Amino acid sequence: LCRDLEYVKFNKECRLPRIESRAFCNCEKLSTVTFSPYLNEIGESAFQWCKHLEGITLPEKLKIIEDSAFEIEGKYGGVDNDDVEVNTSCLVIPSTVESIGKSAFSGSLFINKLVVEGKPAIGEYAFAKCPNLKDFEALKLTKLVVSMFEGCYKLKRVAIEELTTIGDNVFSGCSNLTFSFPPSLKNIGHGALCGVQSFNVNENFKYEE
């Protein structure tokens, strides 16, 4: 779209149900987005590579966040963000959200805390490589998918009460993470804890071979 675009606001009267794929992709200077309360879907790569994007509030009617919607750096690389400084904040995924696509927020700079209120289907690498993420809370999730937090080296705290499965490489590279797994945990995937500082596991878990 426009590489000089800095601010986007959808008024409360705007009944736009969907932001289409790549709508604001590579708007390098975009820092602020105010969503319509009627928004249901954010399309694939809609805000991909918007590396100056700061804290956003997702609307309560949002249901779908597609692949790479807010991706900065994902499984196959990304944009140079070494010189970028943004204000960080808590990202809340509303309970209405049903699905979060692959690499949806991978590499996002603005997230320092992540709260998932519901139990959405989540794609692999969804929050991988977020360099400022320190805290994750999701009381209803039961499964963390492949490489969900891979490379989040500042991640320190994880709070999940009903967790049963940790997929492959979920916390790989999370070198500052110290936490205790809940009693509900049964399965830990390959490389899931590679590089984790320390952890405590209940006696009844089953390691995936």
C-alpha cells in the first residue's frame, strides 16, 4: 500500500467485517491501527512486515486471524528490524477468536505479554521469534503447537492450567524460561524444551517418541 502510512483508524460506525489479505503489507512506518468493533477477520499477511506497529487492541467480535497476519520474522526469514524501537504492550486475544494462523504474530516486536482468553485453533510458529515477549497466559488452552514460541529468548513466565500437550520445538531457544508444568501435562514433543533454563514436570507425563 503506502510505505509512508503511519496511522489507520476504522471508525466505530465502520461495519467492515474483514481486512483483506496483504491490505497493509510492508507499510514500514505504520505504527497505530484502530480496528472497527465489527471486524470478524484479518486476512493473510494483512499487516505483514509492518515492523513499527505498536500495541493493538483486537475487537471483541474478531473470529479469524489468518496466516502471517502480523508477521515480522517467521519460519523463512523476514525483514531487518535490528534498528527498530517500539513501545511494547500486552496483546489480548479475545475469547471470540476461533483460529490463529501459521506465523500470525511471528517476530512481532510490540508484544511483551500475551493473553489468550479462549481456546482457538493455533497454527505453527504463531508467536515464534517475538523478541520482547516475556509473559504468556492462557488458562483454557490444552495444547501448544509446533514451534509456537520458538526463539522467544526473553520469555520468562508461562501460565496454563489445563495444558496436556507441548508440541515439537515449542520452547526451543527460550533460554530465560523457568516454570512448572501443570499436573494435566501428558505429552512433550521433540526439542520442546531445548535451551530452557529450568523446569519441573509431574511424574505422569508421557514423552513423545
